[in-house]
Amino acid sequence: MRQISCEHCPLRRKSLFRAFEDDELAFMEGFKAGELTVDRGSHLMIEGAPSPQIFTVLEGMGLRYKTLENGRRQVINFLLPGDLVGLQAGLLGEMKHSVQATSEMRLCVFNRSDLWALYRKQPSLAYDVTWIAAAEEHFLGETVATLGQRDATQRVAWALLKIYSRLSDLGIGQGPRVPMPYRQQDLADALGLSLVHTNKTLAKLRSRKLAEWNDGELHISDVEKLADLAMTDTEEPARRPLL
């Protein structure tokens, strides 16, 4: 598969992402070490292992998760195109969670050792890395509030709305339908619910004609009503950086 240059990156053409200045683009062309394609089900990173590389998701979807001593799994969040992966290992020396592809993924590869050159030579891009980390922290705060204060129906509605909104903002999908190549177990592990409870909750949303998830596709019938049920607001997408 032919490597895509940063100048012709299909994600950069999307209005969701901040445009590069000329010097930033030139730096990124050298900062990018290559591309990697991984199959569905493959692990990109393993908890407790070092990683010499960090990645940006170019195509496909995955998830981050942490395994407890009793073997149970907590999904931390879902990875979509544009997401930065592996920064934790880049700064802390090893991964504190695992990363798995849930569809075939294509990723831009950056060497961890070159990250410090980015901080030294490109302060605007260093700020972008800080923005991405802050956005991740904000999302994890929302997740904690969801697990602690929303009931099962509200949790599932919130999660489906977040995934749908992010994919729609990226221009992925068609109208009220977006791809969702995850399992119900993945959603259950993200929301602290049993698989049975998750299945029943999805059936409830389907019967209320709010959301339907079948055959790897999510269909949201009424975004505003789903947001009301999830006790959240629909928001205009904030323009964000892309490495």
C-alpha cells in the first residue's frame, strides 16, 4: 500500500482539523516514520510493555482497555480516525493499558525518540499534543461521571451518541448511519454493565425508535431525543489538532 504524505492526508482535508502552517507541514513530513496496517483483532500495544513508537489513526477503529488482576476488562475508550495512540508510553516509558484493532486499521507511525525534537523545534505542535492530552482528560472525566451518575439506559445512550457524533463530525457514514465495528461486550466493558443488561438496554432503545445497532452499523433515529435521554447536550464540533 502506498504511503500517504502529510500534505495529501485525507484527514487534513476535513474542516474538523486545524490546518498546518508550511513549517509545521515540512516538520511533520520528516517526523512521520512510516505507516502500519494491522488486522482486526490484532494488538497494537500491550499493557506493561514499552513502545518505541506512537501512532495516529488514519483509517479504521480500535479500543483502549485495561485488564484487572481477576481477568476482567475495562474498556477505557474507543479509537477513531485522527486519534493519537501511545503518547502514554512515549512519556512514561511503558503502556498502562492495551490497544486493540476492532477493524482493519491504518496508522501513521512516529518514532518516540523524535517526540522531543517536536517539543524543541515546533512549540505550536507541542501545544497540539498538550491539547490532545487535555481533551483526553476531559473525556475521561465525562466517563467517570457517566459510570457514577447515569443509569444503564442513560449510559448506553450517552456512549452511542458520543460515538455517532464523533464519526459524523469526521464525515464517516451516511446520514443517520455510521459504521460501528464493535461488539456488545466492548460496550458493556466500557460502561460497567453485564452483557445481558447491555443487550436489554439496546433493545429498549430500539423499541423506542431512538437507536439501532446491527451488523456493524449504528443508526440514530433522533439525536436530540437520545441526547435528552443521556442527560447531555448536542454540541458543534470543536476544531482540533491532528498529528
